[in-house]
Amino acid sequence: SAVRAHSSPSQSTISAQTLAAKLIDIEDLYLPWKCVKSSWNHKQRKWYEKLNTVVMSTRDDVALVCEQIHVLHDSIKPAALACWFTAAAAKEMWKIAVNKQELNSAEEAVVCLQAALTHAAAPQWLL
């Protein structure tokens, strides 16, 4: 199990550590091999190691988490994602959220990616 960061009541409950752990869980739970491009076979270990470094760290490395969100997304076959996610406008808004490199936007992007992988409804902010 992943080590979770401790937060005081005055802090947001999301941290780079919890977001990295969530991303690892999403890859583990919702991405069977048939849903990723063959190149993922070579990228997965390094991707996991980078995110695990964030999980175990005491500093919030949001930029690294956002970079790894893109790495994972780029490795997913488009057919594995809900059709609303592959629409140009939604995909562009999602990329903008990730590229902000802010915790709240990155969390929204990760939740959105999970919804796309599970073919759930699109999040309101993306519509």
C-alpha cells in the first residue's frame, strides 16, 4: 500500500503524493494491457518509479505528477476511452487542466481520466 501524506486541517486534502498514488491505482485497476499501446511495456516501470518517488516524498512535486498524467494518457489506446473524452474540445480542455500544474486542476484531470476509462459520464467542468 502507498504511503499517504499527512495534512493539517488548514490544508487541502489533495497533495501531489495522494494524486500520484491515485494515478498508480487508476493504472493498476482500470488499464488492462489490451487498452494500452505496445510502447507502454517499455515506459510503465519508469512511470511507476517516478510516481512512487512522489508518493514517498515530503515535497509536493505537482509538475512531475502532471508530466506522468500525460505519459499515461499518451499510452492509452483511444478506443479504450469514452467517446466524450476523445472529442477535440474536451481533450483540449483536459490538457489545459493538466498543463496548469496546479493540484486542483490536476486532480480534476485525473478524475476525468478515470471517468473516461470506466466510460462514466463526463464531468460537468468538461462540458
